[in-house]
Amino acid sequence: MIPRIALVGMPNVGKTALFNKLTGSFQRVANFPGVTVEKKTGWVSDNGVRVLEVIDLPGIYSLDATTLDEKVTKDFLLKKEREASADLFVLVLDATNLDKSLYLAFQLKELGYPLVIALNLMDEAKKRSFELDLDLFAERLSAVVVPTSAASGDGVANLVRAITAELGRGQQYELKVPEHSQKVFRAPAYVNKIFRQIDALLTEVTISKLKADTFSERIDRLVLHPFWGIVTLFLLLILIFQTLFTWASPLQDVIEAGFAMTGEFATATISQPLLRSLVVDGIISGVGGVLVFLPQIVLLFFFIQFLEDVGYLGRAAFLMDSVMRRIGLPGKSVIPLLSSHACAIPGILATRVIDNHRERLITMLVIPLTTCSARLPVYAILIAAVIPDIAVGGLPWLRLPGLALFALYMLGFCSALMVSLIFKNTLPQSSPSMLLMELPPYRIPKARNLLLTMKNKATIFIKKAGGIILAVSIVIWALVTFPQTNGVTQIEESYAADIGRFFEPVFAPLGFDWRITTALIPSIGAREVVVSALSLVLAVDGENQQNMATALAQQFGLGTLVALLIWFVFAPQCISTFAVMKRETNSLRWPSIMVVYTMALAYLFAFFARQLVIILS
């Protein structure tokens, strides 16, 4: 049986980066039994043979756990979960923040755990003149201590050797969990005792003290400033959305050309008309119409990961804390809300860091109003149809479509804040949580980590295109193609037209005809499917953005297209979001409330937007 080790440590100590270095691509994500907290499991491989199983436990400050993530790790450590067993625990400490990260070390030592300690971020500590007597440090903690730098990989091989050697000893251990452990862990006398032990240890083993991080302090004077910090955040977001259009365009042209060549080859090769239509109009056009936006989506994930790696996302949460609290949300909500701009599902799961139940519930309810990456293809097509590509203020890098995209994202985010204020005044009151978080030093992100993130997200999106989007494209093609008379289809008499006309009276005030309503139905499964659905009902090349945008502008009025844009700002998220929220809340009530209120907002604001365009035209 492969030995199992578990990585444990505070948040922001580089634990996950160390996990990635140890396991490389040999990893998977699942859930702990009975809970929705993610569990990362991977394997250390030697010449293709798995030699160690590694579990990356959620970050925990101490065994006095408050959030869902921390409770999972605490239960794992105290063996309250059925599968919670590890042959060895690797405790990851932050060498630049030992006074805080050692708290957990002393707790685990008291429980009787055999430990291997990865003293991470040693490269940064050395740059700040920090030096320890490592032998004495290891002796006092009764553990093997290995200096590491997960970002660069320094010391990782030594860590694997230390783990293997420790496992080879076959040391047996017995946990010494005190009775009424939660009460003990919270007792002031217990807490003070551990802090005294930490102070005594650091005094004994420190050779050269850690110098202040003046670089981070200088930057924080700007990014954490009450006024200039907000200005910096907004300028950063505008730059990101401008870049999504400018950088992604050449790559999108390449993908368009690739699908066009594939379509031409299929047209010339397949002689049977119906099969040719399925392959060219259904599969290639439908899937290509979504995959063409892969560069924009991957770039969005790149920027989110870059801001996290550089150390900015935590500061954004700190900066927004006072603003968020006025509307019923804690500063910790910023992270889930920002994460939701990639996908609402991890955003909802990220609310586990919020220990106050009411604040966590409000955050989950408003997350669907943030603009997930699945809406990006829809926005891109509709913006191209209604917004001219012109420079703003004579600045060639500042384009009107990029500003329009930024405005749509901000509309969703600000709407989430306003709705949270309403929930704050309607849901039962409870004691507010406090924002306790470590602000990591600014770091230069590692290219490998960023590229790995982009690769993983691209793979997920491509699999989605090859699964849900492919299936939906084929179904819509069939609905648009049949019934046929003498081998000819009149799209106005197709099954798709019948379905669309059934719902058309409901959406007529928004200017949506049967073609748009038909395209909206499959978007319940995945937002981006609406692009391929529109390409099928409009009979245009889905992978050619310009053709799509031109067809939309020619066949629908400006008011209708603006209403469709606003609809997607507020409309309920995909069915997967509903399922995850049901699982997180263990109730149908809250996801149902989410669907009803977002649908109502989408309808009302789309209606008013169309009327406003008509009045101003």
C-alpha cells in the first residue's frame, strides 16, 4: 500500500505550491466525505511509479477552528473523519512569519504527532537577513526540519528524502487529544502558554532577526490607501478588460481560421447532405462558436491567478472590508466575489472561509450577479454587434468595447452589493464576523504556476465544449433542421421555431423573438451555449465573430440587443450553480430564491434598458 502523507499549515504559507511541486501533474480534486470542501490528492512519482500519496489539507490557523475549511482539517487531524488517516504529517511553516505559523506546530506537538517540518519561503527570509539555528530548532520541536522554497523548488528533493526516511522508521504514535478539546483550545491560559513557548523558542534559535519588508510596505501605502487604493483597483480592472480584447484577438483569429479550414475540408469530403450539415453546421460551427473565445477566458483566469500569486487579492479584501460591512458583507466576501468572475461554482465554494452563517448565505445569494467567464463569449458577440470599435479620448489602447465590457462587469458587481444590502435588512441578524487574515509579501509570480493554471482551465473549458456544448449543439441542430419537406428545411417551420414561439409571448416585451428565446433555453445548462445556438438559428458561421455580430446587428434592433446584454448581466446562472448552492445550503429554499430574484431582475432591467434605447433613438 502506498504511504499517505498530509500537508498541513496556515493559509498563505506556500502549502499548495509545495503540493504542486511534489505531485506535478499527478493530482486530482475530490471532496471530503459528507462535505463539499475540496480535497486535493496527488502522488509523488519515481520513474513513473507512485511512491507517496499526498493530501493537501485546507489551511488552518489553529485547532480552534471556525470556518468549514478549518473544521475539515481539524477533524482530519483529530481523526474524527472515517478516512482521516495519514502515515505522516508534513507541517509547512512560513519562515517569514514564524511567530504565527508556529502556533499550530506546538499544538500538533502536544497531540503527539510525528512531524516533518517544511520551513518554506526560506529564500525570502534569507533576503531579509533572517537566520536560524536549524539543528536546535529541529531539536526543540522534536521534528525533522527541511528548508524549502516551493516557488523555486529548492529543498523539495531533500523534503522527499526526509519523508521517506521518516516513514522507513515505522514510528508508531498515539494521539493525546484532551477531553472537551474545543473548550481547552479556546482557554486563555492554553493560548497564552503556547505563545510563551513560541517566544521562548524563537529567542533561543534566532541568530539574525528578520528585517522589515520595506518593499511591501511602500507598495501598501498606495494600494491600501482609502482613496488611492480604490482608484488603483479600478484602473487595474479597466486594464485587464482592455487586455482581454487586444491580446486575445490574434489568437482568436487563428482559432477562427482553423475551424474555417476544418469546415471547408468537411464540406468537400462529406457527400451526404444531412451528415454534412450535422458536421459543418451543427458540430464545427456550434463548438467552434464557443471555442473561439478560449483565449479571452484563459487570459481572464491568468489575470486572476497572477493577482493572487503576486499577493494583491488579499489586499483587495482588506481594502474593501469597511465598504462591504456597510452592506452586510465581510471583507472576506471579496475573495469569493472576485473568484466568481472566473466561475460562480468555485466562488460559492470559497464562501467556506466566512465563519458567520448569515454573511456566508448572503454572499452565496449575490454571487450569481457577478459576471462569470461563461458570459464572456456572449458579451463579446453582443458588444461587437452594438458598440463601435473606436478609441476613447484619442488613446489607441483605450477602446470603447473594452470600456463597455468593464461597465457590464461593474454593473453585475455593483448590483451584487446593492442586493446584499437588501438581504442585510431582511435576513435575521447575527453577530458580524471579524476580518483576520495574513497579508503575504509581494512576490513575483512563477511562470510555471501561471502556465499550469492556464493549461488546467483551458483543459476544463475544452472538455466542456466537447461535452455539454457539443451535445447541446447537436440537439439544437436537429431542432433547427427538422422536420424536412422533400429534403428541405424551412427554419421558420422547424421544431426550434415551435419551441421558441411557445415562449415568445413571455419575452416579447423585451424584443426577443422565437430565435432568441430558442437560444436562451439551452443557456440554462451553460451560458456560452447561447452563442452556438444563435449561430444555428440565424444560419451563420458560429466561429466567425464578425459574421455573427453583423447578422445580429442586421436582424435585431439596437434596443433588443441591449436588452439581451442586460438580460445576461442578471439572469440566473447555469443549473450547476443551482446544484452547488443546494448542496452548500442543504436546502432548496435558498437556490430557489436565487433563481426567482435574478430572473425578476433580468426581466425588469432588460425591459427598462430596451425602453430607454427606444426613447433615446
